Amino acid sequence: MSESSKMNFHELMSLYKEYNDTIDALYRLRTTNEEALDKICNDIKINLIETKYLLPSYMIYTISFAARCNNRYLKSYWYIFKKIYEEYRSDHINYFPRGFDYFVYKEYGIWLNDENKISLERIETENISLEVVKPDTIFESIMNDNIEAFTSFTESQEFDKNDVLVSPFFIDATQPSLLEVCCYYGATKCFSFLREKFNSEITKRCLQFSILNGNYVLVKECLKVVEPDDECMEYAIISHNIAFVTFLMIEYKLTISLFKCGEYNNLQAFFVYLDQTNDIKNCFLYSPLFNIPSLCKYFLSQGANIYDRDSDDEQTALHMASYFNAVETAKFLITNDATINKKDIDGNTPLLIAASNNSKEMIELLIQNEANIYDRNNDKKTALYLATENDASDAAETLILHGANVNDSYNYGETALHVAAELNKLNIVSVLVSHGAIINAKEYKNESTALHKASIKGNTNIVKILCSHGADVNAIDSYRKTSLDYAKENDNEEIEELLRSHGAISNSLDN
């Protein structure tokens, strides 16, 4: 087949079979057998990591995400996680979920997400374990669809039909109701019992969880009450169950989101969209999300233009590559004359997007190819500001090492240190201070220092690090207040004591 000849759905699926099968095996895992799990681990290494399609850090995050979509097999996911993590270590992963991060901390003594480290005391009260639901509870009976045990629980005096399951191992942060838990685990018997006896409400999340689980019976019941929307299509894409994706597309005219296909590594859904629409331009624009250079090359051979831009947000293929650190694809695009500093509708260049997403390797590649490190978006934010906002410490340090001004100011003279102190970004504060950030710089609006902002927000660890680096504990803002005054106003005795230990004196009249 010549380079320019068009391939159909089945030919494309055949060409990228190893990628698709490996990802599907991870998302649709249904085994605790170690031999089968070892095969998945080996396939991940050979088909995804060694091919450079997925960076190890991204793969590690993906395993933790897949586990939250399918937590019945949490132990199996943890087994896979450890195998991959121990071979491809990562020190810092943005937005890494607290449940898995707690396991990493207990097993290896480190945190991949510093925001979880700050919350250790709270996390330990959650009694996180590899047993998602406690034995001999109503939730265990739902997980196993044990209708006899479930009925018995509902007849006890302690039963609360409005009970919810509290766990960090669900796909979203909200606590699912009993009926939603039934849908998540595919518990048709318990679902029917709750509907018949208590008339439990079928919510949109019931439909989403039923799609995620792949239970056709529950999906059918939920569709009697809930009209599916784009979020439901997103759950279908996450499920890697192509039958539900095509069902929603055909029966409910829902559009397959190409961005979501890339975000959840669903190449099959991506090709279904292509097969149904022949939308070469948009498939090219979003193909970098998979970080498969040959896929981009294919779409260019079919008439896509390297300078194509999305009709809504005006992003290019290089912007897309920057979201998920798709370095190999970015190299291909740059070699084919992609514009490095092109801005989207919000004024973001690929570098600004890479900074927001902590894409260190992408930042280095873009800077090597003359990306403008001082560019600002429509909100006047630079790459360093965006890295700070998003707790992207690797990105921040990389930018500074390549010349970004650590003391550059933004709205009302705010520096990155002000922003990091206010948002409680401990790692970022450490990076900024170590690279010469002016500790006592004041912004123009309220003449606040970083220490003022940390004290107002009650960010104890930030106060500690600023004080240890010589912050002026008696600096006064435009309200004639010191950091100690704010600590007292907020009844924050810990920060008050900390500031006093560094010589702080209250400036308020009531002292």
C-alpha cells in the first residue's frame, strides 16, 4: 500500500493493534491472575513505553486512573503499578490521585504529588486500603451483587437509604449513592431491589457508571429515565467499550470527542469517528494526543495541512502535542514546519500549554526550536506564571533554567512567588526561592508580600519555608497589617506561633 493510499477502519486498527489491545487490556481488566497481569505489564513496556508512545510518568498516571474506573480490581492495578513504577521511576506527577499516592508513600516513602503530602493527616483518617469496600458491609454486598446479604442490611435499624460510599478510588470526587454504587459494580439484583422497595432515584451518574461497567441491563434501565449527553459519551470512551460509543453516536446523535479519545487513549473510538465522518483535518489536529508520529504522517498524506487550526479554539497540532508531552510527535511536526509560536484564541502558544501541563521534555524541545519564553496569553500570563498556577514544578524549574525571569510581575505587580504562596504550591515555592525569587517583594494593589498571602490563606508549610529563607515577618501591607495580624484574625495559632518564633510583632491596636 502506497504512503498516500487511504486506509479503512479495519486496516487502521490492524496497523495499531498492539497499542489498542494493550490499552484495552488495562482499562477492561478483569483478572487477579499474576501470569495474566505480568503479560499486561510486559505489553505496556514493549508496546507503549519502549515505543515512546507514552512516557513512563504518563503511563503511571494512566494506571492509577484506570483503577478508579474499575476499582473492583484495585489489587491487580496496584500489582501492575508497582511493576511499572519500579522499572520506570518518576519523582513528581501533577494531579496524581491521593489514594494511589498514599500507597506509594507507604511502600516507597515518597509522594508523587506534593499536595497529597500536605494532606497526610486528613488522608490517614480515611483508612485507605486495597480493600475498596470493607468486609461484611452493605457495600461489599453490592460489589458482589449478593442480594441475600443486601436485603438483610436493608432490614437492620442502622440502614440509611441515603447512605453514600466514601472512597478515593472512584472516577470522580463525589460520593456515590447506593444506587450509583450498584451501577458502578453492575449489581443488577441490588439495583432492582432499591428501585422496587425504596424508589431510589436514577441519576445521570447511574447511567454513566452503568456505561463504565458495561452492564447492558442497567444501561437500558437508566435510559428510561435519563437522557444521555456528552458526559455519558465521555464515560463510554473511558470504558473502552466501542459498542456503547457507537450506540450513543447512532441512537442519540452524540459526537465522539476527539480530545477525550486522546485523553483516555481510545484509538478505536478515534477511528470510528474517522470512519463515520472522514474528517481528515480534525483527526490530524487531535492525532498528536496519542503521540504516534506515523498517525500524524498518515493524515498529512490524506490532505491535512501542517498549518491547520481548530475552528473553535484555533489550536494547531503542535498545541495538541503539548497537552500530553507528546515529544516524539512534536519532533515530527516541527520537522514538517509546524509554527512554534502560533497562538490560539486565548493567546496560548504550545509552550504555554506545555508549561500548564508540566510537560518538561516538551518545554525543552520547544525552547530548542526558538519558542518565545516571554510570550504572554490574553490574560497576560507567561509560561512561568501558568506553571506556578498549575503546580508544575518541573516545568517552572526548566523555564527558569532557560532564562525565564523568576521575579517577573503580572497583575498589580504580583510575582510567581505571590501566586505560589497564596495557592499553597509548596514545591513551586521551593523552586522559586532556590532560583533567586525576591522573598519580600510587594505587589501594588495591597502591598502584600508572599508571607502575607500565605498567612491569610493559612498555608503553614509555605510560611515555614518563607521564614526559613529570611522573609520579613514584620512587613506591613497597605492596611497596616503584618502577617501575624492576619494569623491572629484567622485564629491560626500554629502560624502565629511560627511567626513569633521568627521575631514577628503585631501591628494591630489590640495586639
